[in-house]
Amino acid sequence: MTNPSLLKPDLGRFGVWTAGPVSPDRAVEIERLGYGAIWVGASPAAELAFVEPILERTENLTVATGIVNIWNAPPDEVAASFERIENAYPGRFLLGVGVGHPEHTQDYQKPYEALVSYLDKLDDKCVPTSRRVIAALGPKVLQLAAHRSAGAHPYLTTPEHTAQARDLVGASAFLAPEHKVVLTTDVEEARRLGRDSVGFYLGLSNYVNNWKRLGFSDADVEQPGSDKLIDSVIAYGTVEAIAARLTEHLDAGADHVTIQVLGGPDTLLPTLTELAGPLGLTAAG
């Protein structure tokens, strides 16, 4: 059961997921296009020094972490960073935390218990439950996210997973899945770029196990990933087709969808610009 007293974070219907911080100039353009948040991945360091320069240049944009890794970002330092940012820009930073991947962390022992302990330490430092989310794929961590945070940030999933996650976390939890996009009608090019991105995760047990729970076969999740898998986790085609695929997450129960644009940094703003209209976003200014 979720905590009905919690208000969901309001990040708008769509945000942007990036592998590392974007420049404040790019953040200004992303906000101008109507996207409500920038999610910064690649396990940012605990000091979160990139956040204030973005918030200083923007007006209403939220910056979120997608995610801070509990194994390399000490909770006391993260809590101090949260307090610093919150004092300067109240309500505009959302702390996403997660356990990362067992294949890349020597200390990866009892990850669920480690995550609970990390959340306990954030509680001790008064990081509000309503201003944090948890990277969650499987049922146990999804339910933890509903109990101990504002909600869940599932990564590399499908609308079918979003529907299942909504059932698990309840109506009052925040749910913000990530989905990758390639703006091209060239199927082979889209799948090539998709495999370049997804291949890394085919070697990670938490993602592979999640895909299998969704009904993908052993053959689907073997390198380099079947066409069925790639087509499920990468949206491509016309801007209208991509927008329709992203909207499936909202129809399945997501509150906010985070869009990761593939194809290199030069494709980010052009793709987001093309998608803004079909996604129903309103440009500022």
C-alpha cells in the first residue's frame, strides 16, 4: 500500500533522459520545447555539482538523477547535496537512487537490504520521501519504491511493464519509465543503433530477468538481442509513430515518460524538437 498523504512529483508528461549532465544552454532549449524534466544518468557523483547551473538558467524545469548509485555515492554526501540544492531551488530537484548492476560492483551483496539501509540513512538526514524515487524493475523493489519513496523509475522497459508496475505500486505512487528513441524510418539503422545501446544490458542479470518476466525468450535476450526485443524497447519510425509508442506508457499508467534519444549528442535537440508537437508539448516564448 502506498502512502496516500504523499503528493506525486509534478514533472509534466514527458522528460528527457541523458547519459550524463547536459549543458545549461541545452537545458534551456529542452525547457523551451516543453519538456518538464531532465534525468541525468551514468551514476553521477554524490556532490551533484551539475544541478545548480542547470536550475539557475531555467525557470520551472526539474532536474532528476536516473540514478545515483548506492555503491559509489555515500548517503551522507548525497543528503548534503540534496539539502544544498533544495535550499537554493525548492522543489526542483528529484533524487533518483538505485542499486546498479551486480556484474559491475564487487560489493554487490544483498542489494535489497543495502538499498533499504541506504534509504534509512537518507531518512536520518531528512531527505523527504516525496522528493526521491527508486530505480525498480522487479516486484519487490517496485513495492519498496511505493513504500519508501515517491515512486519508481524503471529503465529499459515496455508499456506492458509499466502496466504491471502500476498494478504493483498502486495509484498514488509516481511512475516514470524510460524509453529510447531513434528518429528514423530506416528499420535497419534504428535496430543497429538500438543494439549499440541495448547490448550492454544483455549482459546484466537484472535486465535480462525482467525481460523474461515480460515474456521474452532466452533467444530474445541473447546477444545481440532479437528484433522483437529491440523493437519493444526502442521507439523508431515517424515522429507520430514514436509519439504514439511513448504515449502507450501513459495509457498503461505512467505519470511521466523519460525519453532517451539515441544517435549521438547532435541528434538530441533536433529529435526533441520534432517530437514536441506530436507529444502535445507547448513551446515557451
